[in-house]
Amino acid sequence: MFIDIHRHASDSGTAQQVVRNLFHNQAEEIETGKFYSVGLHPWHVNEQSLYQDLEMVQKVSSHPQIIAIGEIGLDKSIKIPLEIQLEAFLKQIEIAKEVNKPMIIHCVRAYNEVFDLKIKAGHQKSWLIHWFNAGREMGLQLIDKGFYLSFGHMLFQENSKAFKAFQQIPLENIFFETDDAGYNIDEIYGRASQLLSISLPELESGIEKNFINFFGIQP
């Protein structure tokens, strides 16, 4: 089974199971029998509408087909003030704690901040860094605190931090994603299988186990 842990498009591509990311205002797109995450993305944080947008996340967060809160997080590469992003992030951590669901994290140049927040949050469910692109040392520090890391198209970019770190990350802490970045999930699995020197069935089985451990449900 090919699992795409993070995708925005409504179709499944070549995956047998998808966790589709919905933005805070897309609750009406939930379809029976599919898995979703939902969250106020840091790119969409607006001080004027912050509380209304967070209320949208709150209302849909307990839906049984919403299996994670996300993608949410911090991004230092954008103009939206970090303190406003942090306010939105902290509130959504509280939402995730209330509904007892894991989180899918968008993190750009803010790994230390996210790492510290995980330690302080008191949230018992795991956090997944989607599109992980930091070094080996940071990756190992994150998984030591219960994080999972998701890899995608950067496995084809040998100069990327993600590529250089990937082979050092235990299979038990890995997911794969397309994130609508131009590759199919079967291509990403194939590349990962090659880089890890394990069979495709072994890789698929490992990711299915990670899904069960992370979400507490069968894929």
C-alpha cells in the first residue's frame, strides 16, 4: 500500500491511502470514507480574522474523518509576523489536545522553536514535520522527542538537506508525501526503497506500521 501522508489535491494520485490536507475554510470538502487533516496554515494567518478562522478549525476538529490537526506551524520565510503565527499555532495545539489527535507541522527555519514547543506543550500525541528539510542532527533530535518526519520530492535533489539526512533517519519515524510537488507517491516510494536498500514491500509494510502508530487507526 502506498500511503501519501500529505496532499492538497482532491484526487488520490497513485496512492492507495491519502491524508488530504484541508485549509481552515474547506470543511465542506470532506467526503465519506476518506482521511483528512485540517488547520490554519501559517501562510493564511491574518490578525483581523484570526479568531474566526481558528473557530472554523475548532468546529471541524472533532469530525471522525479528521485524523490530524494540520498543517499548522511556523514559517520564518514569510512576512506574517512570527508572534501572530505563534498565537495561531499555540491555539491549535490546544485544539489538538482537546480532540486527542496528532499534528502535521509546517516548519520553515523554525525547527528550534517547534522542538521547544513540543517539549512544553504536554500534548501526548505525536507531531509530524511534513516536507522535512533540515540536517541529520536536527532530524535525530526531533525523533528523540517523538516526532515523525515526512519526505517527498527532495529525495530526488541530492544537494538538499532532506536527501542528505534521509538515510540516517530510522524507518520507524518516516512517512512519504507528494504535497502536489510534481511527483507521484509510487515514484517517491521507489526512490526511498533505492536509497535505503530495502525492498518495496518491506518499505510499504514499515510505513503502514508507522501510520497505525501515529494515528492509532488502520490505513
